[in-house]
Amino acid sequence: MKKLLFALLSVAAISTVLTACGQKNDAEPAASTSSAPAPAKEKVLKVAASPVPHAEILQVAKPLLQKEGIDLQIVQMTDYVRPNIALAEKDVDANFTQHKPYLDDFVEKHKMQLTAIANIHVEPMGIYSKKVKSLNEVPDGGLVTIPNDATNGGRALLLLQKAGLIKLKADAGISATVRDIVDNPKHLKITPMDAPQLPRTLNDATLSVINTNFAMEAKLVPTKDALFIEEKDSPYANILVVRTGDENREEIQKLKQAMTSPEVKKFIEEKYQGAIIPAF
């Protein structure tokens, strides 16, 4: 009887040891899992952009940046003023809406520390109409609408001069205004307006001088619908802009590389068929 009791106790002891060993082995993978490092979190980069074509171009850069661990967030804005204010106030990390002459004028007037880091594309400005089919048909006293900001307004007047419709003072440059017109043989009534509103004036105006991004938003095709358009050597390249001092931030440098990549260049050439031209 004593031998039987001893044998039963021995079996129970061995079972307890084996059970304890089994519990330890089961727990080991869980301990290993809990000590594994967490995956790196993506860095967020916010860029303010006009819907067309700027936001479309940024969409091409988005997957390129994702491979670099950067979450590109595109903040669409439909005017030229808010993107610079948002950038200066650190609501976004960069913007992509404007050309260099506009940025220079804006920075000087508003005392902001903003810097262009890359030329991305050129949007040739065009002269459009729903009233006439050629500039030869423009009637005496016709209404012509142009952008009302300093640099685009001057740019529009220079284009009207190149088209042979007006003549400006010899020293009038990109900041030219209607006061610089010295010859207006057709007595055109040139009226500055907010640039985003210009396509809407086509139902009433004889001509409207429109930036390509706003023309495209209005479903106009610059290479087809413009009666006269800037040549491809236009100095008004659209630029990527950041706060002064941020130029060498790792995320900003990667954004610049993505926006001047072969993928972006190919997209611009194939998507816009000459209406928008790569500037890099």
C-alpha cells in the first residue's frame, strides 16, 4: 500500500513539473512579441496647392514620397493669397501655386520670409474669347478683362502688347498697369479683376487674359481655345515654395526630389500636351 501511494505521488510530481515547463514555453513567444519595436510612423508633409494643375501634379509625387516614409497631404486652395499666408503661419509646410515674380512681389509687400526651392512647370497665359474667333474680329471699344494682381496684370498687358492690341511705355515691365498704355487703337476697355473669376467674364467680355490653371479649371484647353498664347520660353515658371530656413529639411528635400523626378516630368508632358510645360 505504501509503495502504491509513493508511486502515485511521484507521477503527480512529474506531471506538475511538465505542466510548469509547458506554461513557460507557451509564454515565451508572447514575451518576445511584446518586446518587438513599433513600426516607424510616417512623417506628415502638408502642401497648399491650386486644384489644377498643381494638386494633380502633387498626386504623382505622393506615392514617391510614401516610399520615403512621408505622408504627403495636399491642401487645395483656389486663390493666390491664402497659400502664402498659410505657409507663413505654419499651417502648411510648402505651397505650389505661383510663379517667381508673384512670390517676389508678395514677399516684398507683406514682409514674409518665403523661399522658392524649385521650378516645376510653366503655364503659358492665354487670351480667350466667346465673342470672336480671332483677334482681327475684336470690335472697337471691346471689353478686355485681365488679372488684378500686380505681376499677372502686367504679364497680361505685355501679352496684349505682343498680340498687337495695345502698346505700353518702353520701360513698362512685369509691373505694368493700364496707366502705362500709350497706344490703344481699338479703344479697348481693359478691366482688372480677381484672377479666379476671369473665366466667368467670357460671357460678357470680348476678351479675357487668363492664367492657364484657371482656364483649365473652366474646361478650356489652352492649346486649342486660346486665340493667342505665351511662347514656351515664358519666364513665369511655377515654383515650389517653403519658409526661409526650411530649405534643407529632410522632408522638404525629398519633396523637391519627387517633384522634379522623371515620373512627374512624364506626367506633365503626357497629361497636358503642351498646355503646361516642365520647367526642370
